[in-house]
Amino acid sequence: MEDEVGYSGRVPKYTKSEVRQGMYLTAYDPFARLTRHASGATVMPLDGVRRDGDVLLRFDVPGIDPESIEVTVDRGVLSVSVKRAEERAENDKFFVRERTMGTFTRRLYLSKNLNADAVEAAYHNGVLEVRIPVLEQAKPRKVEVRQGDTQQELAA
């Protein structure tokens, strides 16, 4: 099982069910410290949910033009890039400036249990949802327990 080291440098604690299910994603962003607000929150926070047949990622991207969103998968790495363009007239003079502008990218290593060829993405109301199906061989299945009077050897 791969552990993810959070941006704070602490290793997150997982529940027993999360450990049993195994990790499906590992965050990777070598420039994470450069893409944070002053408050310490990431520019593009995400939630990851493991469902029956897929993994659903929800990225908060408010104020982003949907045409600027780019989702790619390359050699098992999912990259989500967005661009927030600066809206400013030539004579504008800021007296408060807290919104971050520019291009932001999040990268996640995908587990080999996920089907990287069937990734789907949709944007609605400032939330980008990325759905990644779980491969059939990685889905939970029930194993038959045989019963009998004599002990039979299992096939190797």
C-alpha cells in the first residue's frame, strides 16, 4: 500500500476500511507550496470517493472558465490544469488583492486497479468531477466456500 504524505508533511491517518480497500490515488505535486493561498489552503482542493465501480474526484474550481480546464492521463498520472485569467482594466488600481490568478495543476498517480483509458470529466457550478472506473479484476467478489465430508486439495 502506498501512503500519501500530506502537504503539511504529516502522514494522514486512514480508517480500517480505507486500508482494506487499498489506496487508489497518490497525490504528487512537487510545486504544492508555490500554489497555495496565504491561508495554507490548496488552490484546487479535491475530494476523492471510492464507490462500487469507480473512483470519483471532485475538484473545487470556482471562477474558472470551463474552456480552460484540461484533464489528461499520461503513464498513470492524472493531471488537472485550470487557468484563471486576470480581469483588469488598464487604469484599475487594486487596494485589496487576495484572489490567485494564473494556471494551476494537480497531479495524482493512478493505481493499477483503475482504468486510465476510460476517465470521464464533467464541470458544473464550479465543481469539476472526474470519474475513473475500477478494473473488473480489482472489484470485490465473493469467493465460494466448498463443503464436504472429505478434505479436497485446492487446485494450485
